[in-house]
Amino acid sequence: MSGVGVLDKAVVILAACVDGASLAELVERTKLPRATAHRLAQALEIHRMLVRDTQGRWRPGPRLGELANAAPDVLLTAAEPLLSALRDATGESAQLYLRRADERICVGAAERASGLRDTVPVGAVLPMTAGSAAQVLLAWEPPEAVMPLLPRCKFTGRTLAEVRRRGWAQSVAEREAGVASVSAPIRDRTGRVIAAISVSGPIERLGRRPGDRHAMAVVRAGQRLSGL
């Protein structure tokens, strides 16, 4: 809590309405007096931070989305110079991936300027079934989120357990023939894995154990981007 009473109560109200809430549900969830909960919910509704659905329950309003869209993406802003630094330190292309359902999206990249390289453009959509970044994005997920995908994966549950144990992943010709990669997790302030940072390049340069060469640099980059 911030110590600013009205603000703290308003934030509690917003959180309680994520899945919809009637006045009775607001009172039960927030433990606020009925009159206080009602007054604050109505004020948030006036400011379009809450709206009423067809059942009269309060839900998050459009103003929240407008404010969120106007804010810079902290992770992407911080990642840009770090991806370039990682590329320069390893001599390989560096990428940042986010998961979207059964896919992963490249949301940031710093490409090696010349020579053989693995080019993954920003916006590229890749499967969650192969590659070291996919391993990282799945390794800390609960079993119920992983098991439906595993039969289609080119890695196993044992692979994911090893990723959790050592804190990084590697792949060799798993996503694409001739390509090797190393990835590490990026975590939010609660410790949840929210993204993967990677380097990738040709096997003839990274070798069959690319983690031996680049894991430390990739893990450090992931740690620097964690907790933003």
C-alpha cells in the first residue's frame, strides 16, 4: 500500500473487478464498507476506468486500455541496447521472444552485421515446439500448460527439467537445420518467466554445445532485464 488511502482503495476496487463484480462481491472481496465501495466504483465508472456489463456488474473500462497503450513498453525499451550488447559480446544474432498461446513471437532483435548468421526478424512467429527459447518459455510453466504440447515437441519433459536445473537452454538443429541457439529466462518482479532472450547462429560456429560458449552471457542479459 502507498499510504494514500483513497488511491489504495481505488486500486483494490479495480483489482476486484477484473472478472466482474457486483456491489456485494466488491464488498466481500475488498472488505471495504459498502458505502465506500459503492462511491469509489461509481467514481471510477465516471472516469471510464470501470464499466457496467449487461448484468450490472463492474468490469475494467476502456480508459485503462488507453493508458496502457500510451505507456512505453519497459521491457522492449530496456532490451534494445542489451540485445545489441549481447550480439557484440557473443558475435551472434540476439533475439527477445514472448509467448502467445502455442507460438512465440520475436519482439526484439540485434542481427550480426556480416557473415553467416541466423536472421529472425522482429514480428516473426515461431513454434513453441522447438528451439531453446521455446524450452525456456515452457520450462517453468505448470504441468497442465505443458503436457498438451509435449507430444508435438522436439524436446522432452526431461529436457525442461534440465533447463530449470541449470537456468538456461540450448538447442542444436532443433528448430532449423544448421542452427544452434542458447536462451535464458526473463522474469517479472514475482519471479514468473515472461520472456526469453537468445543468441543463435550456425552450428559450425557455435558448436554442438553452444551453452558452453554463450550461456553465461545470455543468462546475465536475462537477469539484467528481469524485475522491470
